[in-house]
Amino acid sequence: MKAVIFDLDGTLADTSGDLLAAANVCFRDMGLGDVLGPQDAGVALRGGRMMLRTGLARVGDLDDAVVDRYYPMLLDAYGAAICVHTTLYPGAMDAIAALKSNGYAVGICTNKPEGLAEQLMRDLGVRSEFGSLVGADTLPVRKPDPAPLFEAAMRLGCVRDACLLVGDSDTDRNTAKAAGVPSILVTFGPSGEDMAALEPEALLDDYAVLPQVVAALLPH
């Protein structure tokens, strides 16, 4: 069996609204108000620390000690309201059902902490559709190290390099490159216009065509 491994944030689901809201909880606690807005969706998908750093830099007060102090608050705020604005991208689950019917295993490899990723997928009602989930803290290393990708594949019972990665960032591109496997980068996320420059094996504009793209890159 071969495996299709998905990134989560910005690939399977648009999580930016809830991530930005969690960051703004921190900024309000600092007395700064809501520093980040919808225009920062791309920043949100780069992770909690990046949101804090970006917001603090915007107000001219970037301090890594403050980032470290507020990061746990951000995670708590996010976990308390993880699925208020988040939505799966159109056609994602139909594509996954088609992949599974075509004999592919499907899993998730994300740089979101594993517990939060599990919580989100359960809240979205789709956790059971994925045979594995590896998060940022599942192993001692995270993407772009290839080990989490290999782990996600091996938990599906697949030979570790008999997979490809569907993602939305240079991190995903570099992970697949380090693993020696193909990558498919989606163009419908906040940073979609930047994906072509990363030269993945394929770009994906619409989940409807994912099964055909996978079949061409990872034939049985």
C-alpha cells in the first residue's frame, strides 16, 4: 500500500481565523488590543510563535522573552476555541474518500502540537478518516525533518518512502525533498501565489483533481 500524507493548517483546513483569535487574546492581555487581522492569515499558518513575533514587531516591541512567556497562553486560548471559524477546504474529504477507494492510505503530518491536531480533527468530525496523525511534538523533531513524514507513513503500514506529501508551504516542500518523495502544494491557501516558485512535483488548485494527480506521481 502507498500513502498520501497531508499537512493540516492551510492544506486540509483554513484554521487562520481561530489561530489569529488566539494570538489576539495574548495581545489584549499585553494591553495592545487586537494586533493581527484577517490580512495576516498567512502569518497564522506559520505557527503561534510567528504570530506573536509578527504582532510584537508591528508595535515596535519584539522581545523573544515575551514570545516565550505568552506562547503557552496562546496554546491555551487556541485549545479553548479551536473550531469556531475553522473550515475544511471544499472538496477535501471527497478527495480523501476517492483516494481511499483507489487503495491509498491517508494520514496527517503537521507542525501543530499533536494534542491540538487531534482535538481539531475530532471537532471537525473527520479524525476517523485518517489512519495516522503525527504532530509537532510526536517525535523529538518536526518538519522539515523527514522523520515525522516517515512516521506518519509507517503508522499506516506503508514503507516509509512509499508516500507523498500534500502541503502548502516551503516547510512541506523541504520535508518532502529531504525524504526523497514527491510533494503536491495547494494554491488555494493564503500563500498560494508563492507555491509555484518552490517547484513541487505538482500544484493543486482544486481538490477535485487530487486523485488523478496522486495516481500520476505515486502509481500502484
